[in-house]
Amino acid sequence: MRESQEARDWVTVADILEYELAPLILDWRRMTPKIKDEVRKSL
């Protein structure tokens, strides 16, 4: 992604954000409440 940004290849940057980063963000959104619950249990 950095190389694409430096090359000002905004189409590739957008593709990376959409196809690689977005799924990771969705996964973290699903995991965050579970992590929060586990942390609360351990307190």
C-alpha cells in the first residue's frame, strides 16, 4: 500500500482498502465484543 501511495496510484490504494483492509475491520468488529466480555470476566 505504501508503494502505491508513493506512486500516487490511487486506484490500487482504493482496491487494497476495499478488498484487504475492509474484511479485517469487519472481523475485528465481530471479535471486539467477545474480547471485551473475556476481559470483563477476568477482572
